[in-house]
Amino acid sequence: MKKYFFYFFICMILMTQSAFAAFTGDTDGDGTIETVYVCNTNRVCIKDLNTGYVKTYSSTYWGTISIVNLKDTDAQPGVEVVVLATYGTTPRVSVIRDRTGAVRHYSSPYWGTIAITHVEDTNGQAGNEIVVLAVKNNVPRISVIRDANSSSRDYSSPYWGTIAITHVEDTNGQAGNEIVVLAVKNNVPRISVIRDANSSSRDYSSPYWGTLAVNSVVDTNGSPGNEIILVYTTTGDKGISVINDRLGGINQYSYGNKNTFSILRTFDYDTDPGKEICTSWTASRSSGYEIIKDKTRYRFPSGYCGG
Ligand SMILES: [Ca+2]
Ligand SMILES: [Ca+2]
Ligand SMILES: [Ca+2]
Ligand SMILES: [Ca+2]
């Protein structure tokens, strides 16, 4: 009997979570918190926690919907509800501005399937932009919705076969977070950094890069902007590349003489501004740790990585 009650209890918890998967935030900008959730299949309910009053939003564009995020996108008081919607095969991004009760819809003929990957400030102006990764007829594209002025900006490149948006971080030390894109075309990887603040992008490629992964985006040199830390392999070599996007350079750290290596931690080990990269490596008869100080390009052995 006890066992069944336990299972019943677990089921109730799971049902409660799926039915009321809720976001919380001050949607109307009055300083108190609302809860936001999908209700009646394809509507958005916003419940005022003080009064218990529920406002319901619906749209003829909404066949199926999911709430992606609650963040300020219109540069006005209150967080907007960012909704990913599909009607038939047409995807849309809808933004509920609960303060005024308006809903703004965004769509594009270039969107086949879409994902909202980030809601961050990309242009250095008030309000967070909605970063959309779209694919249509196998052609990828990034749309940045600038909801504060109800516009959007599209980015594409002949070098993009398949792409992933790995980070949205400041890489150049200027206002706005850059969009870091790992692209592969004809097995050639490339990093594209989209500087939405001036609607441009900068591409990085290297003969060292056969396969490429973005490890992290952190400040390694104590100068404005975060560096992009990459792990590469190529025929006969492997190692770490660090892109300094502010200056446009790439530092190379080969581990080609080791059997294996991996980045264990990025941490400021020496209190000189900027984080060092700590790796562990193995060779045929030995293994160890190494700290890379990218600021001076100095590499030295370490007893551990800590953390
Ligand atoms: Ca707002
Ligand atoms: Ca912005
Ligand atoms: Ca920036
Ligand atoms: Ca830096």
C-alpha cells in the first residue's frame, strides 16, 4: 500500500511539473512578480501572484507554442514573454509585451525550422535581442530580432554548411555581445563572430583546424573582450587555438607530441588579470598538467588544475 502511494505521489509531482512548467518575472513592470505558463494547449496565461488574476493571450498564428524565455526585449519596464510558435509549418517568434497588452509577431520567408538560442544584448542598445537559428532548404541563417525597434537583421554566409551558435558573449571589448558561430562546410570548420552592434561579421579559419570545438569564451589576457578558446585536431596534430577577436589574432598551442590532452579548467591562477588555461595530458610513459598563460603565451607544468 505504501509503495503504491509513493508511485502515486511521484506521478502527481511529474504531472504538476508538466502542467505548470512556469516562468516567473515582472511582466507588466509594476514591480511585483507574475507566473507565466502555457494554458489551454496554445495560450499563454499570466497570473498576478498578489491578486490571483489571470490574463490570457492567444493568437491565430499559434498552433503549437512554447515559452522560451522571460527577458526585457523592448527596453521598457517589465520582462517580455518570448514565445516560439508554429502554425502548420510556419514558425514564428511572438513577443508578449504584457505592460501594454500588445503581442508582436516575427516571421521570415527564410525560416524553415527555427530555434531561439539566446536572448541577450547583441547590439549594445537597451533591450535584449532574440537570436534565432533558422534553416531552410539546408541553408542556415541567423536572424537577430531587435524587438526594441520591432526590426530584425539577418546573417548568412557562403562558408556556412551547418552551423551552431555556441556562445553570445562580448569578444571585442565594445558594447554588445558578439554571436560566436561554429560553421562547417565541406568538412572545413570556421568560426564566424557576428558583431551585431555594427551589423558585420568576422571570419576565422586556420590550416590547423581539421575538427574544431568551442571550449569556452573567457578573458585570457586581461584586455577588454573575452577570448574564444578552441580545441582542434588535424592530421598529425592537435591542440588549442585562442582567438583574440579584439585584435583579430589567433594563438596556437600544439599538443601534437602528446597522446591525449583536455582542458580541465580556465581560472585566474596568478592574479594577473586574465584567466589561464589548465590542461591535463598523457604521453606513452608519462602524464601531467600544464598551465597556458595566453597573455604572455607562456606554458609551464603544474601539479594540478584545482577546482
Ligand atoms: Ca520590457
Ligand atoms: Ca540591445
Ligand atoms: Ca562586443
Ligand atoms: Ca581579453
